[in-house]
Amino acid sequence: MRLVWKWLDKARCLRKRSIIPILVILTTLLLFINYIEEDGYVLEEDKCQVREASSVHRLGSERYLHTFKDLTNFTGSINVTYGYLAGNPLPRKKYLTIGLSSVKRRRGNYLAETIRSIFEQSSFEELAELLVVVHLAEADLAWCEALVNEISRRFAHHIIAGRLLIIHAPEEFYPPLDGLKRNYNDPDDRVRFRSKQNVDYAFLLNFCSNLSTYYMMLEDDVRCSKNFLSALKKVISSREGSYWVTLEFSKLGYIGKLYHSRDLPRLAAFLLMFYQEMPCDWLLIHFRGLLAQREPIRFKPSLFQHMGYYSSYRGAENKLKDDDFEEDALDNLPDNPPATTTTNINVFEGYVAAKAYSSVDEYFWGKAPSTGDVFIVTLHQPAKISRIRVATGTDERRDDVLRHGALEVGEKAVGTKKGGRQCSAYVTLAEFKDGSVEVADVDRKISFDVECVRIVVTAGQKDWLIIRSISLWTTQNNNL
């Protein structure tokens, strides 16, 4: 900093130069050093717009950081008087609130089918922990009344049981929606649409901030996997003790984004503050980044699938699908008990061994393995394992698979001189085929509780190796 001011002092001596441009450059430099915002994920359909307007997107981020400091301790609520169109919230907090915001579409309406999917894919026990809040963000009150009547007929018992609530925020509470900034060269009607959508979600989040422990953001044209709530609870339990702002259960837009309800007041205020700046999904990325979660935490398989064919914007066709969605995702969501991962394969950059065992969408990447190389998962506690699945390679790098390998399980783990633990006896379960291996009924094939799972390279290869996932299922959880 001393050198900077020394340089500035010398600059004053230059008669033909103005001090104002120098101060502008210095201020810009200090802001750039203070905060650098990285965008790692955008909707597929908007990628081209992001490339064209990336400079505008980044320049706004300094203002976000400055203004967001005012929200760091914000726990209040936005002053909105809501209309209750159907149902009333119960005094007891639920485990999860699912928020849906819906508007009148030019073509098609999928809200009722989305609600039906939420309820039909949930067990009786799951329904007791669930609340669905629908915000009809539409000024056409006749349309709202007709839709409420339809939903009330189809889901009367859920409304009576306090599982479904329909609200409406009157138009007079909305900020100006005309003459807004035309960021990213969007036409005026698109700017108005996405700006209003930000406010719609802000009012919905504000209403839901004290109804449950967790909040799930969905769109109004989504279908759910079976027992998605149990899958969510399984993932949340696996993240206990770790910090997160947003957990993602779909790779599409703002479908399947999970939050702590305690963060909703700040998120609502954030969306309302920057409602005309950019689309909602981009603001959500900035929000989690400002709360120190720099990278997305996304889980596979996806629990929610986009089913709408016509967009709520202009009724345009929208064929986006999440190819990671599975109808029975809970059955394919591994338990992966706490464990330590080690390997003697040369690791490439930050693609460390632990990423292969993580339930998040990430992987291990190592340089070409040799015969006898190993990758070991050592469980913290012995466990009865019912099923093991290992997948290598990715869609982008199909050659980086394990061509020749064996899957083994071990027991009698003992400490090593380096401070770790390793098993003294192993049993081979199967050979890799086409880069993957899966073994069921493991607990019936062996006579001991598993302490180690080992992948052995049985023949060297010239291609590098990606271990995309190592998945373990325990007998105890399967019997729940």
C-alpha cells in the first residue's frame, strides 16, 4: 500500500495529467483486489447470453458485496400482507417446506400435476413432515380463483390436514416493473418477466421463513422421485457437521435447491434488492457465494425432473430435461458410512481420492495406473455391507476408465506406521467389466463385517483413470 501512495504522490507532479483518472484507476484496482466473483454454473439455455454479457455480470458483483454487508445479520421479514386463498399454516413447524410460485401461462398449466406428484411420491410418514406452499403470483384474480377451486377439489384432504397452503401477494406490494435496466440486451418484456419472477420468489421465501427447518425451491412444472423426502433426509444427515448454504438435487435452474429456513429472510431481501439485475438462478449463485459456499454441492441421482413443455415466458417450448433424474432415487442413493480414502495412483491436481467416495457430483482423477496399484476405502467402523457399486470414467472422458481391475473387501484393519489403518485380509468379490462393477448381497457372500473396500489394478493402462463414484449400501439402512 505504501508503494501505491508513493506512486500517487509522484503522479501529482505531472502537470499535464489529471488526478481524477488516477483515483478512478486506483479505486477500481482496490475493488478488484477486495472481491473477485467467479461464476461456475448457469442454465444451459442462457449460456450464450452469459458469454455476451459476462463483463456486465462481473462488474455488478462489487456492489453486491457492499450492499450484502447490510444483510449479514438480517433476520426480519419483508412487510407484505398476504391473502390466504386456501388453507392456513399450522402452529407446529414441519421438517420441510416446498415452495412453488405459479403464474398464468399462455399455453399449458402444470401446477396441479406438480402438487399431485409431491403428494403421491410421499409416504404417509413423509407427508406428516411436509408442507407445500403455493404462491399464485398473478394479477388476474379470476384466473387465481378458478385455479384455487380446481386445486381445492383435487387436494381438499391435504388442505384440511395442513399440508397444502395457497397464498397471494397483492400487486400493490410489488416494486416498479417498467423502465427497468436492460442488462444482457434482453428485450423489455423478458426483463419485466424475470424481474417480477425475482419478486415473486422473494415474497414466497419471506412467507415460508418460519414454517419448517428446511426449505426446498421447486418450479410449478416438476415431477418428483419416489420418497424424495427420505432421500433428502439421508443426504442432510450425511452432511452433518459440514457447512453448506445450498444443496442441489437437480442441475436445472432453481429446481431442487435446498436451504436452511433460517437463511430465507436474507435470501428474500437479497432477491428483492437486486430484482432487476439478473435472472433468479444467477442471483441464487451469488447468494451462496457471498455466504462462503463458493462451489455448488449437487447430488446424484437427481430427485426432481422438469416436465413442462411450454415455458411460462411467452409460452415458448422448453424441452430441458435432467438426465440424472431417477424415479426410484432413494434406492440408488448410497449410505457411504464415514471412511478414509487412500491410493498410490498419482493424483491429478485437485481431483483427490476423497472425491470418489463423496455423495456430491465430483470424482477422483489419477494418471495412468500400473499393475498392482490400489485405491482403498477404509471404514471408520466395521459395517454390514449389502451392495457395492463402482463407476469409472465420465461421459466427457470415456477412455479414462479402469480396463482391468478387481473389487475386494477386507477385514482386520490394523494401524500403520504412518498413522492410518489397513486391512490384513481381503476377499475378491468381482472383476471390472466395461469400467464398472456392482455386487449385490455382499453380506451373504462373506462371513465378516467389512472394514475395507479395495480396487486393485490388475493390468497397467496408458489412459488416465477417473473413479466417478464408489457407492456402499449398508444392511441396517436397507431394513428401515
